[in-house]
Amino acid sequence: MRRGRGQPVQPAQNLNERDAKKQIERLSTAIERHNYLYHVLDQPEIGDADYDRLVRELQALEQRFPKLRRADSPTQRVGGEPAKGFAPVRHRLPMLSLDNAIEEAEVREFEARALRALGRSGPLAYVAEPKLDGLAVELIFEAGRFVRGLTRGDGETGEDVSANLRTIRALTLKLREAGPERPRLLEVRAEVLYPSADFQRLNAAREEQGLPVFANPRNAAAGALRQLDPRITASRPLTLFCHGAGVVEPDPFGSHWERLEAFGAWGLKTNPLARRCIDLEAALAYRAELKDQRDLLPYEIDGVVLKIDDLALQRALGATAKAPRWAIAYKFAPRRATTVVRDIQVNVGRTGALTPVALMEPVEVGGVTVSRASLHNQDELERKDIRIGDTVVIERAGDVIPYVVEALKEQRSGTERRFVFPSQCPACGQPVVRPQDEVAWRCLNRACPAQLKEGLRHFASRVGMDIEGLGEKLIEQLVDRGLVKDFADLYQLDAETLAGLERMAEKSAANLIAGLERSRERDLAKVLYALGIRHVGETTARSLAEHFGSLEALADATPQQLQEISEVGPALAESVHDFFSHSANRALLERLRAAGLKFTPPERRRGEGKLAGKTFVFTGSLERLSRPEAKRRVEALGGKVVGSVSPAVDYVIAGAAAGGKLAKAEKLGKPILDEGAFLRLLEH
């Protein structure tokens, strides 16, 4: 359950303005309450369908009575037109950085300095919090309503990113009337985060698409928050934690801990890991405890922040030009290491994209031995000026993916060599091209052995032809020995030939032959997906097969005819048309037909079941179901899955790192379900 069910409301057309105002206030309050329960407390009371109904009712009222729409209405989280730029705004109080400590002795010296400055000898109480690796922002509330949000900028002046901050569901737009009396003016200091798992998926998707990758989650958060179009920001899975304050008028608090408790009562999201410590020893014990939990957290932290709890003592200590004297960041040892680049090689992916990879002296980073790291593309390689022989700094981005941070140029001896990006494919020797608006160079030779190996893995995958026994090692042997030069060659293999390969016994060979035999019965949708046509995923492949009904009709379709399918846009249509325009691809399909593949159209999904007549779109990554499994479950209940958002869509299922489909769904007012609500819908 996500977010009690709302009370029925009178249709907007039957209301007068006075009653409409009451309804708008009631709905706005209810929606913000459920946002608070879901995004701040993680204690939802109602399901997504009920939540979406409340939002639609409010939207209908606001459209009927536009003058009653409040600036902080829940419907106004996603702005309309993109901004022309971000206006600079000066902070009332500077947003200072923190002094850092790496060793425990530095933290003890920090306390000793504070005690000397205060003329005290007794212990100091602290509030200890995770040091979040995100983007610092200031959230300004007047009379309890969010009015403006700024980036930190240079500490003195930030940029007005209010429209983008409004899209973050963890940010309340109206403070709750609970706890202490709300100040007339409240400036909240917060950190915007990009969750680690979402960051990894984002970079993987960008690399596959030939786009520049982000160096770390903090950069991804900054990039998302500084989009001129807030609809793009809304499609990113950003969250935030509130941890401090600027100007507070009037300020009733005596301690930082009291302030954090008030933040929570008012609906502001604070970090549940924050802890009040009676003295420095307790704070140091907290730091050791948090270090052990670091790998389990869903976001990046790089240490703890220790703040003297008493606000009167904070004011007495003051600040330097750069940092407060009452707080310090006790950082963890960096998960970085230095090593030497022994060589740079280029890998060729399934779509022909060329990716430079650094081959390095093995080194341990965060408990894992690393010897290879992607350099992503030529632009990134040249921007960082990574050379063969360089000593480089590497880290595990998101504590998972090895990442080259920089070359230590001051350590160069003069023997280092610049890497020259190849003009020919290293696997097949054919010329490479760089398509317009892409950062990746590509090999266009469909017979390229490197592409063939990756293509065969895709062809044999479970959601493709589902050929059991055709694994990576076997594919390497088949291609390297010249036994398989394209997909059709798989069906010419015999058990005797297979049994002669390394690690292939007679039983394994027989199992593979049986798997190939079963794959001949796969329908047209499966074959289209398995062929690896660029931009054609499983859903699109099925839609193409259902719409055209036969391979011949699809192969002869024009780009305009292809775009008659709702989820097929110009780029996808051009990709499909281009594939069938190549004589080599046509010949491959004829050889597959001759090998016994049926190319039968998939059974049209019956309009039976509890989801009959309902159309779904998936965006982002699901945690508990694979996308194919989610699609199968919808179809088993009579529903339909399409690839793009349109007025005909009934539900949009938004997972992690949801893209532009989410923004379009919100613009069209379509019901948006998270994975939990989607699973409950399937169950009930």
C-alpha cells in the first residue's frame, strides 16, 4: 500500500467558487499528507490508484477555477515551459563549507580548539550525521510555504532552481502545522542525492546510447537539478535530506537536535541515521558504526559530520571565512587507489560502439582487485588526457564500477604514449564512423566478429530465442574457429562438431542441439528482438509483429507506415527500415527461414482477464521483476504493454531512473504507479 481513501467529491462543474475553494484546500492537504507519509516517513496509507484519483480531482477543480490554483499546489510540482536560465540570488547567510579531518587526532584537536575558545573544560555534546555526497541547496519557506530554492553556488550567491526543486517529491511545499510554531522565515539547508543503484543504471544506459557518463552520483544530481526544463528533472529519481538552517525568524531553538526534530514534525525529510551524542567518544563510536554500514546504504556517504549541539555555543564560536568553527567532517578513507595504465584497448559492443578500456596493474580498491576500467569514449579519453604508461587515480564509482578519475601528470617521465583512437574496427578492420550527435564511434560491419559474439549472446538470451546451453565461452570458440559467422550458422551445427570443442561433452552438445531445435518454433516477435535491431526492444518487437503480421510486410514497410504504431517514433522507424534495406540482412533472414525458423506472428493478446482493455507503459528499472516478466504478467491478465505514453495509456509504471516517459505521463495526467503499487494491482 502506498499512500485512507479520499472522500468522494462533487463534480467540478456542479460546484460554486466557495465550495470549490474548500474542496481544493481539502484535496491539497490530503495529497501533501500522503506525499509526506510516502516520501518522508516511508509509511504509505493508500495505493497509487487512490492517490492518483485525488490528484486528478484536484486538477479538474483547478482547471475549472484557475484563479483558485495555489502557487504551492501539489499539481504544480512539474513546471511547464523550460527556463531561459537560472537567476543568481545572494544567500542571506553564506553557505559555508566544512573543515575536514582524516585522522582521529584531528577531530580531537578540533574539540580542544573549541573548548579553548569557549573557555570551557567539560565535554561537548554533538549531533552526528552521515556526510552525504550530494548537491547542497537552500530551501526558503515563508509563512510555512516553500517560495524559493537555491544551489550553494560559491557560498555567497547561488542559482534559483525553485522550479526543479519542486519536482522532488521528498520536498514538502507546505510545512505541516505540528511541533513548534512555524517561523515566519525558515531557510533550510539540505543535500540533494541521486541514489546509488539508480546512478549505476543511468550510466549504463548512457554508455549504451553513446552518451557521456557522469563521474559520480553528486555530478548526476547536479546535472539533474540544473536542467532548464523541470520536466526532465522530474523524470530523475532525486531525493533530499534536510540537515541545517540559515536564517530562522523567529528562532525558538536551543539546540541543533531540537531543530532537526522540528524539521521532521513540519514534514521536512531528515536523515534517520542522525544521532545525538553526549560527548566526543560517543560521536567517534558512531563514526565507526556508520563506516561498517556504509556499503548497505542506498546513497553515497564519505564520512560523518560532527556538529556541536548547543546553538548558543555555535554562535559563540562563529566561523572563519570558509567554514564554521563548531562543525567538522570526519571523512572515511577514500575508496581510491593509484596504479599504472599498461595499455589501452578498444572493445566493440553488440551495436558496434567502440569503447576504450584501460588495462592497468592490478590494485585493490575498496576490497576488490581492479585491473580494467572503461574510459567510455574518445571525448572522455582526450578530456582527461589518459596516456599509456600514466599513473592514474581510480575509484569504484558507486562502490561498484571501476572508474579512472585522473592522470597524475606531475609523475610523467616522458615515456608515456598518447592513445590514437583507431579509424578502423580493431575486430574486423572495417572503417568506423561517428554518427551525428553521438560520442561513440561505431563499426557498421554486421559480420564483425566482436559484434557477432555480443550479438549471439543477445540472440540466445532468454527473452530472445532462449537457446539453452549457448553460453559466452562456447560462443567465443564458435566464432574464433570460424564455425559461426552469423545467426543462421547456429542451425548448421551438429552434435559431433560441438562435442569436439573444449569443455563440451556429448551430453552438453546434445542439449544444445535440442535447444536450437526448440528455438526454431519461436514466433516473429521473439526473432525480431533476437536480431538486435537498434532501438528495438521486446515490447516494440511484439508491436511490430502484431501490427504487420508477417516478416514480408514488415520488411517492405516504409518509415511512415512504421510510425503508424503508437510507440514507434522517427528514429526507431528509420532504424528498422535501414535494417531491412540492407541486402545482407535480407539474405540472413532467408537463411534463417531455410533453417526452419517459422516467423509466425505472435498470438494476439486476448481481451480477457482483470486488466482487459488496459494499456500499460513501463519506464525505468524495476527491482523485483524483470521488464519481460512484468510484461508477461500484464498480458496474462488481458492487459497490453506499449512503448510510449499517449492519451490511450491507462497506467505508467515508473521504476528507478525513469526517463522522459514519466514527464509526459505527468503532463497528460496519467496514473503513475511505482513497482509496489503495480504488484498490488496485479495481485488484486
